[in-house]
Amino acid sequence: MPSPSHHDRGLLFLFLVLVLAAAVASSRGDDDTYAVSACRSRPYLCGGVNISYPFYLASDDGESYCGYPGLAVTCDNNNNNRRPVLKLGGDSYTISGIDYANLTVSLADADAAGSSGCPVVDHNVTIPPAIRLSLILHSVDYLFFFAGCTFGPDAEPDPKPPKPPTIKPITCGDMDKPPADSMTFVLPRGEVPPGDWSTACRQVFEVPVLKSSVPSKDVAEDPVWRNDGYGKALRAGFLLGWDRSSGGRCGQCEQSSGKCGYSRAGEFAGCLCADGRVGDGGSCSKISADSSSALSWP
């Protein structure tokens, strides 16, 4: 068999160089790219609500980094009724809608939202400082729950203040038949009587609701409010807003049409660009193929 000519050996060497270069480029590309599915270009529908950036699905590991810290949404399947749920301070809230144009999300206590009867509140609403959500103050009123109240000098185990004459207990469901010495009241902030009478109650909780869901006055003695009106106000929920990043690396990323990726610890980890690349220096304006721009998760 004739040996290859000098010309043939040259072509073979060039071919090997090109193959090696392609392999190196491919390996480096794996370092500074991410799965585009990690940032959904189309919203995910859960219970009629579109879940999209800066919210993300908590149940999908591929999506757990694309969005603001704390805005993980669980698509809960409750009795074949899918509903999006957001955690705030360890408590669950059902999302009834997200307005991406006005940067607002409507929430209601998950227990109250899933109840058609007489909802009972057992915690305050806590918004952790690290989560970029805040109450829309002009839309908010507050309800106070005074539960397990016993009044008078004969209350056990210690004497208690007298009941204010201007308030009446709720009558929803069996709550109109409480123990003779125990009552529960639900009052808007503006109708809470002054004084120390609330020390006669076992628990006191404060809950934000939409101002439009609370009657303008005389709620304390209104039989409709005491029966099911307060439940409707709880199920209507309250409104929170969020701000787009105005500074820092996430702000720079969003200004370049990227989406901010965060680590599990809540630290900015990279700018996720529409073409599947990680933005160089935290921005999609200039994409670098250098592996130093790799997006790595702890």
C-alpha cells in the first residue's frame, strides 16, 4: 500500500486541528451557557394564574434560580383544584392574580381562600425583609381578630376587664354558640375600642385586607359583617407590589433584557440571557465566550 504523500499528510493534520478546536469550543460553551428552560419565555399556568419572572416554580429544580429570592410559587393540587401558593414568613398564601404591568400580586391566606365557611386567623402576616414585596398602602385596611375573650371579675383564672359595650362577637357558623365565657371579635382597625380590654382575649392577630372589602363604618355591630362579611373580606385578600431592580448587578441585567439568576442562598449568580448564554459582567449587552462568565450554582 503506498504511503501518504506530503500533501495528504498536510490535509490530515489540518483535519485533526479543526476537530480538536471544535471540541475545545464545545466544552467551553457548556461552561458559560445555561438551560433556556430555566427562564420560561412563556408563563406557566396554575389555577388560571400565569407564573412568570420574577416569580418561579418552587417544584421545578430547573427554575429555582430564575427570579427574585423568596418568590418561589408552589402549584398546589388541592382536591383536584390547582392553586398557586406563595410562602411568606413560613405561612402559605394563595395567589389570585399577578399584574405584571403594574407589578402587583393579589394574595389571600391559604386557609381562608380555601374555605367557604367561617375562616379563623391564627397568625399575623409577616413579609420577610429579604423578599422584594411590600403592601400597597393606599389599598390596605387591617382587621383585628380577638379570639377566646373572657370578661369580667369572675373570669378564670384571673379577673378580666369588662367587655366594651360597642362591640359584638362574630356569629358565623357555630361561633354564635361559644362557651358562655368565651367570645371572638373581628374588627377593622378604625373600630377597635380604646383601653386594655384586649388583655381579656387569649389571642390577638392583625391581618391586611383590601380597603374596598370593609364597610366604611358601623362594622362592630353589623350582623351581616359578623356572620359572613368578615370571611368575604379575608377571601378577597390583599395586594402586594414589587419593584424592578434599579441598581446593582440585577438592575444592570434587567436593563439589558436579561433575567436575574440567584443561588439558593439568595445571592446574585448571573444574568440569564434569551439566547441561553450567561451575560458577561452581569449584563446581556456584551456576551463573552470566556469560561470565567460561567454560571455556577452552589
